[in-house]
Amino acid sequence: MLTYKVDDMTCGRCAGRITAAVRAIDPTADVRIDLGRHEVGVRTAADAGDIEASIRDAGYTPVAMAHSAETTPSAARTGCCCSGGRVARRNVRCHP
């Protein structure tokens, strides 16, 4: 599994944009998001460079972490991109 630290991913909308960007490269990719840790895990047959570029093109800053077959981040909602230009605000839910 490819794993990226994406500190500017802070809410469900961010996670959705990243997931859509990755799936534009590989529609069968398994994308796991952990908002609490700001991590994106991707199980894919696509090239790691292409996946990283797709996340960048979506407007985020991925930093590759150690890739592992066992890394599976879980979903969590901890912040929002709506205010302050993607500044995390804990326990705020503005997207239904």
C-alpha cells in the first residue's frame, strides 16, 4: 500500500477530492483516508508517481511515507477546509 502524509487534507470534502483524483488514475484503487493523522493510503496497480501527482493536481501536498502492505488508515472527521484556507478546526462539521 502506498501511504502519504497530507497535512493540508482536513475534512471529508478534502478526502473526497483526493479519492476522486486517485480514482481518475485507477478507478479500482482502494483509497483509505485517516483525517486524524492526515494520511492517505492507496492500494493500486498504478505507478506511485502518478498517484502522488494526482493528489498534487487536486491541490494537496502529499509526502510519501514508508510503503507497507499492512497500512490501512481508518476514516475520521477532525477538521474543515472551508475556513482559513484549509486550516483545521477541530470538531466543526460544516459539510452535510
